[in-house]
Amino acid sequence: MDRRPGHHFLVVSAVVLVLMTVITPAAYLLLSVLLRGAALPDGWFFLLTRYAPYALTLAALLAYTRYAEPEILRGFGCAVRGGLAGNTARMLLAGLLAGLLMNLFCVGAAVLHGELLIVYSGFDAPYLLAALALTGVQAGAEELVFRGFAFAALRERYGTRRAAAFSAVLFAALHALNPGVTVAGVLLLLLWGLAMCAASCEYRSLWLVCGMHTAWNYTQSFLFGLPNSGVAAPSSLFRMTAAADGPFYSTGFGLEGGAAAIAVFAALLGFCLLRGAGRRQSGDN
């Protein structure tokens, strides 16, 4: 295993903390100040101040990995140019479809159980397209920070299982600071981290998990107007008119505090682990 100091858990954690708790909030505050007098609609102000800052996070990650971890940086790119074998447009689209279906399942469960009432709000094509692009930036940045960088670096030093556990704990700890978090929400965050590590390993694709993360966040935030990690977008295709706490929905933390979300990420984790075990038994590497 690689014993480079930069792959130690404390060093990796420090880099992640700087990216997520210093650079991202700084960009958020700067954009909030710059756009405060722009008379933007609430939806656009929310989108630009909460999602666009991740472009700076991504840029900082790329700069750091180019300087300190060039091998990890190469893994971010397209498969035909030296990236992971599964970093293809097909896998990105598969991730987008999977994230969409996973979130629709959770929304459907909450609606059918009477925990959510959702009505049509209005179609704003420029806003929804911009939201999709910037959600991709936000979700992609998080996946590259936690799975592309942290998991990859820790894996070299500690092995796959411990690296997945370490990176999942990092992911959950930082997101547990979001408003309205519940015990079920923390469990979901841990499962999310483990499942995304397992999926990126099994399919050798960071683009797959970037797609899943993007579609999950976009569907609940900008299609249905539901809280994403406790924060709801003020403008969306549909909007929630009533909500109640129940097994599938948390009024504080949204779908991510419900049993359906826990079930789908547990299923994703289990599927990837079983698929990997079967592949190893058959000798297919």
C-alpha cells in the first residue's frame, strides 16, 4: 500500500475540510454580497448563491490534485483519455437515470402514504436548465471531493473497505451540519457514502456516481421543490403544499430522513457488493 503522507486520513480530512468548509462558504458569501442588489427572483438568487459556489470548490480540487495527486486527477477524466474505465457518456446517463428513478420511488412512497401533497407550480425552461447544469456542478464537485479524491487517496493507504468507511464518515459528518438533520438522515448519509464508493469501484466510474448524485438532488429540489439535505429551493416545477412526518418523509430533513431513501441506498450498496462478490468468484477482474 502507498504510505505517502498525503494519503494519511488526517491529511485527506484536512484537504476535504478546507474545500467544503472554507472555500465553498467563502464563495457563497461572496456571491451573496455581489448579487444582493441585483433584484433577482428568489429562485435564481438561491440557485446562483447555493450551487454556483461549487465551481470554485471544483476548481480548487483540480488545482490541488494537479499539484499533489496527478494520478488521482487523471482518474477524473474521460476513459479514452486516461480516466477510469467507466468514465463514459453511457455511464453518466445511466447514473442520471438511476438517480431520477431512486428519487421518484421515494417521492411516490411519501405521496402514496399521505405524507406529501405536491401540485404543479409552473414551467420555467431557462431556470430549470440552469438548475440542472449547476446541480451537476454541485453534485459533481461533492462526488469528486469525497469519492474521486478522498476515497481514492485513502484506498491507496488503507485498502478499499477502510477507505470507504473513512470517506463515508467524512461525508456524513459534514452533511450532518445541515438544518433539520435527524438520526435517520445521518444513517442515510452514511449509506450514501458507502453506496457511492461501492458503485464507483464496481463500475470503475466516477461519472456514474456524479450522475446519480446530480439527478437525485435535481429531482427533489427543482422538480418537486423538496428539501435537499434540509434546504428547499424557493422555485421548482412542482411545489409541496402539505407535508407530515412519517416513515417516508421528515418535515425537517425531507426524503433523506425517510425509510424509502434508506432502503434504496441500502439496496444500491447491497447490489454492488453482491455483484462484486459474484464477479470475483467467477474470476472476472
